[in-house]
Amino acid sequence: MTDQYPAHPPLTPGQSAAEAAAKAATDQSTPFKPWGMDPRPFCTLMHLSPLLPSVGWILFLVMWVTNKDQSDFVKQCGRSQINWLISLIIYAVVCVPLCFI
């Protein structure tokens, strides 16, 4: 299996490694990697983070807010999780009082 993200930028004839690294740093064609990982595993961790006791929702919000502007995929995953959270709160507000009737 080939590596989708090469570790070092390719060199052209007569180009030093420092020049290639500087060009790669300013090149916008390099894929977005939130927190150093691919977007799909990042979104999976973002969806699983609320399972952590007491810090899960804070971790999810930090993950989403810091990366939502750089990737539409991360933005969509975060929006769906916020939608789920709002729905969960609404269902709890409606159902808990019904338990006492």
C-alpha cells in the first residue's frame, strides 16, 4: 500500500532540501490533517470523545472549534454531533418530567 502523504517533499534537480521544505510549507495542495491525523479517524475520535466522563464534551468542542474552518468534512461531522446533543437535551427535558406522571 502506498503512502498517501509522503514524509518528505519531492526534490527537483538543483533544489535543496530546505527549498523543497519551504515550498511544501507554503503549498496549499497538501492535504489537511487535523491534529496530525487523517480527517476520518479524527471525526471518529470526535464522535467518541463524549463517552469520556466529565471532559468528553469539552474535548469534542475543542476538537471541532479548532478545525471546523479548515475542513468541510470536519465541519459537517461536528454539526451532526451538535445536532445530536441538542436533540438529546430536548428529549431529556421532555421525557424526565413524563416519568413522574
